[in-house]
Amino acid sequence: MTCFKWPAIIAGALGLFVLWLPISLQAQLVLSFAVLGLLFIAMSRPDNKTFRLMTFVLSGVLALRYGYWRTTETLPDISEPWNFVPGLLLYLAEMYCLVMLGVSYFMLADPLSRKAPAIRDAAELPTVDVFIPTYNEDPELLAGTLAAAKSMLYPRDKLTIYLLDDGGTEAKRSHKDPRVALAAMRRHELLKSLCEAMGVVYHARQKNDHAKAGNLNDGLRISRGELVVVFDADHAPVREFLRETVPFFREDEKLFLVQTPHYFLNPDPLEKNLDTFARMPSENEMFYSVIQRGLDKWNASFFCGSAAVLRRKALETTKGFAGQSITEDCETALALHTKGWHSYYVDKPLIAGLQPETFVSFIGQRARWCQGMLQILILNRPFLARGLSVAQRICYAGINLFWLFPLSRLAFMFSPLLYIFFSLEIYQANIMEFGSYALTYLVSSFAMQSYLYGRVRWPWVSELYEYVQSVMLFGSIVSVVRNPRKPTFNVTAKGQTLEKSMLSPLARPYFAIFFVLLAAAFYSAWRFFTEPLATDLLMIVAGWNLLNLGLAGAALGVVSERRELRRNQRLPVKRHALMRIGETLHSVVVNDASSGGLTVEFLDHDPEIPADGPFTATLELRRNGHVIAVEVERRNMRQGSQAPVYGFAYRERTPETFMAIAELMYSDQAVLQERLTRRQTSIGFFAGTAQFALWTVRETVRSLVYAAGQVREGAVESLEDAPMTIKPKPKYRPEEVEDFTENARGGQVYG
């Protein structure tokens, strides 16, 4: 931290000097271009820490100059409230963005990369308890996670795995509604039998108090391991998970947490509906590959709810996992950091999980994150918390304040409309001033975004993610500000399917906003060509509105759900195995595998497999003298580049089957790493902008086609069912939409 002292002082002095430097507009333009030139030169040496700090300083100079000009020259006169009030709100949204920019520069000053120390003596390894909390997840999904946890490399006598079932608690099994009680009883018996068969501990507590945090705390009560590992029900670990995390605890006695990234096998709604999953970096990679590493520098990386190892001794000092907010993970880390404990972050994908695929469940999850983080901001006040260093306070406050982005994003979306439709001058500037201050600041911001995040985030994608969330999260923010203790925890639905392409139930406001912005674009063009004294401000605002229209058009694609029938996500594994057909043992290579089946190529010669009809074989996986055998049945055959490729499905769903799935999919961490690295490629600002423009046009058309199709379907159904009560088939589970609607009114969140 000392190495940043003098550069920080110099940067601060330079920034303050330039901020108050009185110069002409022409001189400002020269200064801006000179700073941009130096900025681009400094960016040419990304691995040099001195040059990296220079980029922060130079970008900060342009940001400070813009903030100073914005404050002193562009605000409407206070005597004109119709202009001043919305102008002030826009100004506050921009100042919020400037503050968050400064915080992000601080957090990312020197991201760390950690490598696990070698294990010196296996006898000295601590005992480990693995907690897998569950509420309503499918038993097959749980069986896969349990099998992967059982397969982790660690001394068997020091590893205990617990399935913590909150769906089969005593309270639910004795519920007054017999249907609820029967479902809970059946789940309880089924999961209890599953755990017995797989050699893990099943536990269901008495009541569902304090949601996930309460479930984990009950797990602490019944277990004794020195370390506690938490995996979500859909997060299957690779074999090396404990080897890559546990050794850190021998190096630092005050270490309470080793967090690893959440890596996902399936696309989120934006990736699925825009068809980008195979080639574009995922949304979460910006947080896990860059931000968490930056937080780690300041001992501020925090618990993310899963894929983490925690020290029991540390948790005992806070009486377990925190449960005041609905984001128990970040709150727990904050409580432990205030007591002087340390956290580490390991940037290596060590689990494979699932994320929400429908837009309803995606927004529900983000509503929970948003409200939980704002609960922490309001109730825990990390910027004032005793025991935190100044750096930790900045980091925690920044992470929590980030979730106010819907307010600024919506302000930027609707502000141009005030001038276009009502001629309200809420931003007073001419073209020359805008180019000298605002445009150069925006260029530096986009350049820095590419410099810091280009490998993990394409241009304009952050803005799109923020916009699609902002429309729905505004109500969540209002709700938690009105009553910080009201939001409650709900489980995120994952692994869902859609039988046909359709508009999301939440699509209507996105279409309304798009058509309003489209009308504003036409009206601004009409004003420009018909008004004899069209102002520079009209040109600025019209261009701004066009950018917003592009975002809104791409967002229509996000809420236009593509058909998704696949429940089981495949991993390319390239694993050697043996396949027994009758009395003959064949060498095969498993090309890819999922929890539902696998594809193989025969290495020696093609077996005699009938062209149609049922056909079964036994797949044998061998490691260190241990053999895992599983029966499979042929489903299809296609011609590969070199040899026929056969698709097989698992014949039975037994514990041995799930152990085989774990051996195939999660035995090699390099498979996840290669898949992640392949997508982490920067495409540059101009190529990214062209790609985004293509999305805008293509997805707008696709969404309108979906909308027209649903209108026609509705008309046909109305004619066919004219004498009867119309009961449209639900495409989503009804409780999903009901939960989210309740949240928008200020009630529960769907998470």
C-alpha cells in the first residue's frame, strides 16, 4: 500500500490544480486533447504499474474538469424551477457516476492474483465441513452437486458433507395445509434416502427462520469442522477445489474467507436471447475477474454466498452467518472484517453452476441483490463501521452504492425527452463547450472501460445490463428505502425451460419506453428541420436520445425469450474411457458430457451397433486403480470430422451414475478454465459499437415479430373460446410473476 502513497499525493495535487485552473474554452479543448493523447500512450503499457496509475490520473483530470464545468456553467437558473429541478436531478445522477468512477479507480489500483501455497503435510490439513443448503431444488440437481462434493480431493476422514434441507423442515412437514405437509414429507424422505445412499449427512431443521443464513447457522450447530465450505445447490465443485483454497488458511491465522468465482454452464437471459453465450464474456466475469481481485488488494473481497471456504473460529465471533439483510453473504463478510479478520480471493473457476435463464427469474435475483446491498448500506453503514480501514470503508460503500445505478440510468434515459417534447433547458451548453468538456470526458471514460474491463466486457454491454435491470429495480429501491427491514429472501429459480419463443411477462414497459424514445427521435428531427433557430442543444439532445433508443431496441431482444428446451448443459471434456459392449472392451474418447448424457468416438474400430432400436453398453471410467461403471443407452449417431459420434444417455439415475457424471464433468479444472479463457477476448470499441448497432436493429425486428405473433395467437384463442372463460396457458410458473409483482409494489422480493 505504501507504493501508492506518493503517486496518490501527486495525482491529488495535480487534479486540484487543474480543477481550479481558469482557462479559455479553446485552451480547455487543447488541454483535453493533450490529456487524451497522454492517456492513450499510458494505456500502451498495461502491465506497468506506473503507467497504470498514470491512466487513472489522466482520466481523473478530464473527469474533474468536466465535473467543475458541469457544476459552474451548465445548471439552469434557480429562478426557473421547471428547468432547475429536473436539471438538478440530472446533475446529481452525473455526480453519482463521477463518485463511483473515483471509487472504482481506487478499488482497481492494483488487482491481486493469488496462487495456492503447496500442501506441506496432509496430516496437518484441517477438518472440513461442506454445507449444501437447499430449499426447493430438484433432487437430481442435488445429487449431482453431492457427487461432485464427494469427489473432491481431500482425506476422507477429514471431510464431511451436509445437505441442509429447508424444504423438509419439521414446520413444513406439519403445515396446516395438507398439500404443503405432504410435499414436504415426500421431499424429506426422498432426500434422506439419497443422502444415505451417497454417504452424506442429511439435516432438516425445525423452522425456516432467517432463510439461508438461518439454515447455514443450524449447520454450524450440528457440525464440528475447522473450516466450512458453502456450495449452492446448483454449484458443483471440481476435484481440486479444496487443494486450491484450504492451504491459504495455514499461511494466515487471521484469514476467515477464501472466495472463488462463480462460473456458469448456462446463459443468462441477455446471453440466451441475444445469442452471445458462446463468444462474449459473461456479465459476472467483470465482477469476478477484475473487481474482486481489486478488492482483494485492500482486504475487502467479500463472501458471495457460495464457492467459498470460511473459518469456523471466525464465524463464532459473529455468532454465525449474519441474517439482518437478505444478502447474508456480504453482510457476514462485513461483520468479520470489522473484527480484524482477513479475506482472500482466488481467481480460478473451481465450481460450475447454473444462473437464471428466464427474464422474470433474472430480475427477481437482481431485485434481491439490490435490496440486500441497500439494506447493508442503510442498516450497517459500512462507511462509518468501526474496525474497518479507510480503504475497506471505501470499498464496501462503493459496492453497496453501486446498486443505486437504476436512478442514474433512468435519469439519463428520460432527460432528453424533457427538451425534445417540452423545450425544458435542463443542461445549458453549446456544441463547442460540449465537445471540449463532455465529449472528451466520455471518450476517456470509454477508453478506461476498455482498458480495465475490455477482456471481460464488450462495449455498451454494461449499459444494456444496467438499463434492463433499472426499469424493474426502481420499485425495489423505493421499497427498501421506505422500509429497510421489509424485504424477505426467496430462492432463485434455475434450470428452467421454455417450450416456445415468446415475450417475457415483464416486456410491456420496455416496449412503451422504446416507442416513446422512437417518437422523440422523429419529433427532434422534425424540430431540427422546421425550426428556423434550431439550437446546438437540440443537436446534443437528439444525439443523446438516439443512443438511448439504441439501448432500448437491444433491450427488446433481451425481453424476447428464445425457445429453450435443454435442461442439461454440456461441457467439452475430451476424456479417455472404456466402453464394454457385450464381452468386448472398446477404447473411446468422451467428447462432451452433461448430467443427462454424453457423446463418444470409438478409437480402435467402430463397434457393431444396430442402426435403430434399443442398444445399451457400460461406460467405465478409471482413475488410480478405481473403476466407476455406468450403464448407458444409445440415443443418436452422427458423422464427425474423423469418425462417427454416438450420443448416449444414462440408463438409470443411481448414486453410481451421479458419481460418474461428477468424474466426467468436474474432474479437471482446466476444462472450465479453457472455456472461460476462450470467451475472454476484447473486440475493441468500434467493432463493439458496430456489433451493438446490429443487435439494436435485429432485436427490435425480432421482438416486434414475437409481439405480432402473440397478438395473432390471442385473437385466435379469443375466437375459439368465445363462449367460454379464457384461461391462457402459463408459460412461466405463476408464482414467479406473482412474487415479482408483489416486489414491485414494495413487498417481497423474488430472488
